Amino acid sequence: MSAASFEYILENAFGPEDAVTKKIKQKNLYENFIAAEDKHRQRTSQDFDENLAFAFERLRLGIGVALIQVFVRLSENPESKQVTDLLLKALEAKSIEEIDKIMHDGVAAFDNLYTDVFVNKDREAILELFEKNLEAENKAQLNGVLREGLAMIDDIDWDHLSE
């Protein structure tokens, strides 16, 4: 996958001209992860790399916020947007510990996602993919989530939602 794939998901989730899309794109999450991964490979030590882990978490958050925004667009529950807001707040964190704290403090927002979720197969599939995103442990798994997300977004009947 590529930065373009990530940007495609963002643009479909929020809209290509949306301020959130532009703000997330400016963070260069995919590019920063690739750069951190390259830098990690060049190191002589293979110890824990805080920069690589942080770049991975931020990319995972970026993918997650796009998936949840798609879910919000499909949802009839306006409280679901709280999760998008929480993930956007976590994207502003300066460390993994800060991300963890933000997510821990806002965990109750996730309860709203599961209201009436099983009434709509697209919403259910997006939540399953979001859960895969949370469980991803490496680049290949994140790329798999991106690949599935791209396929899902292309299959959603967005016009049907505006009727």
C-alpha cells in the first residue's frame, strides 16, 4: 500500500476538501512511518525503537479515524462522532503514553458504536475492520487493513444514504 491509499481512505471518509482531511494529510502519517521504519533498519541495535512505535501508532490512529468516520457517515447514531473526535485528539498526542491516556480516558465513547450496529452490514463490516486495525502489529497487517478499507469504501452505496 502507499500514502496515496491512505489519503484515498481519508478523502472518502471526510471529503477531499474537508479541513480534517487536509489536517491529517499534513501530518504525513504514512510517509513518517516509512521513514521511521527505514531509519530503524539502518540502526545497528534492534532494541525497542520509540520513534518507530510512535509513527506506527499514529498511522494506526489515522487509519482508525478514517474507518470510524465512514462508520459515522453510515450511522444513524450522532453520538458515534465522539469516537472520531477522540481519535483526532489522540492524533495530536506527542507520545505513545499520551495516546494511551487519551484513549483510556475516552473509552466510554466506543460504547456508542455498537448501538444498532447489526442492522447494517456495512457498519458491521467497518467495525470489524476497525477492530483488525486495533489488533495490527506490523506494516503488513496495516496494509491489509488499508487494502480491505479501500475495497469496502468503493463498495458502499453513498448515493443511497442521501436519499
